[in-house]
Amino acid sequence: MAKEDVLLLDFWVSPFCSRVKIALAEKGVAYQQRGEDIFGGKSELFLKSNPIYQKVPVLLHDGKPMCESTNIVQYIDETWPSPPLLPSSAYDRARARFWADFIDKKLFDAGGNIWKTKGEDQAAAKKELIQILKYLEGGLGDKDYFGGDSFGFVDIIAIPLTNWFFAYEKFGNFKVEEECPKFAAWTKRCLGRESVAKTLPDPQQVFEFVSMMRKMHGIE
Amino acid sequence: MAGDKVVVLGTYVSMFSMRAQVALNEKGIEYEKKEEDLANKSPLFLEMNPVHKKIPVLIHNGKPVCESLIIVQYIDEVWHDKNPLLPSDPYQRAQARFWADFVDKKVYDCGRRIWATKGEEKEAAKKEFIGIMKTLEGELGNKPYFGGEDFGYVDVALIPFYCWFHAYENFGNFKTETECPKLVEWAKRCMQRESVSKSLADPHKIYEFVVSLKKKLGIE
């Protein structure tokens, strides 16, 4: 497929945009990306493509826009079926969607609560994050990936969010590896994949971005 | 499928339980509905949804599926030969998932704020609710259903809220029909389907439920 057919509206540090990039890389789909200045002026194309939420990522395929990263990853899987990201059985797909939904509802906000707060609030936020990771460890079980032997949908939904853990750990003064070693091992396994390693920004840069956000929020 | 055992753990008032029932009814699937007492959660319930401890849960031949929209997708995939709910085209599916997700993100919380708050907060919630309904009306356009000619996924996601409109309207002092006549027309069209009318609660009973809930929560 020609490169111009697939366009991603992107913001470099967004883990949600990373999900889409990893999915496209896994499928070997060539695409263009355009960085949106989400703090400054949003482009006309961006506002037209996502009038409801005005958020990245937006994927445009043949000019047709799609929003919400989990939704986009499913679209990518259905449009370019090989290699499959979602399992083949309806029940396993329901399990995969359940974990993706759990991650979407809980993980990024819990992390945000760590860098946005201090003292008791931060301690509570840390506890919550660890609890979430322990649930995910339960979902992973003894498998290499959430989908089993192969890297798949839930792995793609989860792995970019771990890119922010270095920042959470620095501000929260803890180590995910000590609290949730299984989860940390899964993270390392995923980071060994080219699609993931090439996509995710340097955690140090994410940390600097979060530091800037903290200043913007008036948190020392 | 002969010999299928299907159970829905839910509550009479929950619009999320109703989604599962509408979907099963659309497919002509027989099932057992178990009313769950959320103040006194049954061991079965806690075993089937240990992570969220929320209804509805669909139990198909002993295996649980949680989260109402995931349940609806599961039902659609397992019993795919009758009354398909999601479109077959990946782009249309992405649009359907986007709008169902929009309903999930917006309608319940806003509706709750109408009956759970007073004064300015209530007025703001009412305004927001009408805005959300107008957005949905815009998406519906001139189509008989959100799915187009056929009743579909987004219709299933939204229609259960219709039996809560009476409560919202009473507490918020407005009429959805005045503000969004096309949307109410759509709702009445859906109610003519037996799959829907059999599943939705009596609006007056919902209203009474909210009155007693407010008392219990100490909200005037």
C-alpha cells in the first residue's frame, strides 16, 4: 500500500499514539505521521478529524479518520489481518478486550496520580498502581505474552504505558521491578521486539516531559 | 447452538445489564437472568468478576464475560449468523465502536449528576446531557437506526438509557422530546422491537428506584 494512504496524527510522548505505531509496525504497514502541537495551535485537519475529543492519535486511512487508540488498533488488526493481534476464539477475544479495557480505565490515570501528588495522596496512588500491575500479572499468568506465545493486542495496549514508569518511579521513589517482577520481565521481553524498541521514546525524555508538566501544574 | 447454557448476572435497573439482554434477544438466544443484590454480592458473582465486581456478567457454558460492550461484541461473534449487530466493514466497525464508547464515556456519569446534585451543578449537568443527546442526534442523522437500515451495536449501547430518561427529566425538569425530538423518535422506533421492549425496565420503577437511592445516599 502506498505510504500516502495511511496518516497518523501524533504527539511524540503519547503512549496512545505509540500503540498505533507499534501495531502498524507489526503489520508492516507504511504510513506517514504528522506531529500535532497539542499545547499550541491544533491543525485544521486534526480538529476536523476528531471534533468530539480533539485528542491524538487519529488515524486517517484513505482520508477516513478514526479515533481512540484501542479502537484504531482493532481496526488495524481487521484491515491488515497478518499477523493477527487478537486471538481467533470469541471467548479469548472477549478476555483480550477485557484486559485492554481494564488497562484503559486504570493504568494511565493511576500513574498520573503519582506524579501529580505528594505525601499521603502519592502513597495511595503508588499502592493503586501496584495493585493494578498485580491484577495484570494475574492476567498474564505463566505466559510469555498476554495473548500466549505471540505478542498481541493486549501487549500492544499495555507496553507503551510502561514507558512512563521510569518517571513514576523517580517521582514516587519506588521500583516496579521490586514490586512486580513478573510484570517487569514481560516488559523487558516486549522491549526486545523491534516494533516496540524503535517506537517508544527514551524514558529519560518522558521523565523530562513529565517534569515540565509538573511545573505547569504548579507541583514542586 | 444446542445445549448452550447462558446466564446473565445483572440487576433490573442497570442499563448495562439491559444491553446484554437486548443483544441475546436479538439473536433469539434463551438465557437465565439472575438478579444480583449488589449490597450482598453472591459468591458466584464474586468468582465470575473478581477484578471489577460489577454487573453485568455473561456466563456462557460456565465461562464469564464481563463489561457490557465486550459482552455485546462476544454475543455478536458467537451467534454471528443471526441479526448481526456490528457492520462487516472494518471502517464502519471502528465508527460503531467509537460511538458506543462515546455513550459509555458520557451518558451515565452525566445522567447521574442530574439526579444526584442540586442547583448550579444540576443545571450544568442538564445542559451537558442535552448537549450529549444532540451530538448523538447529529450522528444518527436521517437514518432509522445508528446502524443504518438495521438495528445495531450503537443502538444496543444507547437504547437502555431510554428507560432512565423519565427519571432524568423529572429530576432535571426538562423533556428530552422537546430538546431532541429525532432522538426520541429513534428510541420509540427501537421500543417497537420485542428484543428491546422485553429488556428495558419500566421508567416509573426506575424513577422510584432513584428516589429511594437518593434517600439511602442522603441526597435531597
